[in-house]
Amino acid sequence: MEIVRKLRAVAIAGGIVALLLGTVTAQASARPLEREHVHILESEVITDCGLTMLQETDVIINRVFVAHGRDGLAYLLENFHGSSTLTNLDNGLSVTHAFNSVTKDLKVTDNGDGTLTILVLSTGSLKVFGPDGELLYNDPGQIRFEILIDHGGTPTDPSDDEFLEFLGDVFGSTGRNDLEGLEFCDVVVQAIG
């Protein structure tokens, strides 16, 4: 899996986890249905890429759901920023992934069968810094993709939604793509292995 797709999957999963946990309550109105601020601060020892590493994550996520259109379907606007640092426990060298992203639902379609198709725009940047703080890779730009959601019988209430399927990219990555074609482990091992 390419590093960009792996990190995008983490970002998308964060939004999906919030939906699955039911952290959002909704009411049909013109004002925001729900606002949420999440600060994830984690530290754990992991084994990946043939290395034993300390992974330190510091991510701030701000979300707001707003009803749009005559059907009052919920649209999500989400801002992520933070970093994840991997430190090789054998040599003390670290690589840091710093990211900023805005993800916005562009179109929510009620499919009439208990599901919603959501067209999502994600813009931002991912920067990878080596052990000496040098910028190794930079991936700014945007993508558009679609996901399929089971709305749990309540198309205007996202609190009971369940992610079903990633439907694919609608518009591929723009901007620089320094990490395109690179494997996550190759980047990590080259920097700190």
C-alpha cells in the first residue's frame, strides 16, 4: 500500500469511527446539528516494517454536521491537523509525518434503499520530516472520493450511520505527489532503519 493511501485511510477512518461510535446527535434545523472537538494524544510501542518503534500521535479534529437542502440531509465539515512520530527504539532515530486536512461533504444522495452516497472533498498537505528535521517529502493537494453509508433508517440523523464501502476516487490527487509510488515501510526504513 502506498504511504499516501495508508495515511488517507487513517484520516478517513477517524471520521468513520466517530460516526460508528454515535458521538454525533442530530436534529433537523438550519443551525449546526452537532459540533465536536477531539484531541487524540497517544503513545504506543509498535512493530512494523521490521522495526520496533515508539509511535507518538498528536491529532486535533474539529467536526460540524449541518443540514442542507429540502431533505435536511447532514453534511460533514471536518478539519484534521497533527502529527505522528515513529522512533526506532534500536537507534533513537525518528521520522515525523505532519498533516493538515479539511474534509467536506460536497454532495449527499439518499439512494432510497437505506443508504447514502457521499461525495467527499479532502484538501491539505502531508509532510514527512527526517531525523534531523529535514523535509523529506511533501504531498499537498486535494482528492475527491465517494463512500457508501447505511443511514440506519434515519437519513437526516448521522448518529446511527454505519460505513459500508469506499466507492473509489472520483478525482485523483492534485499538487505535488512526492510519495506517489513509494511504500510506507520503504520511507520509514530509509529514514530511521
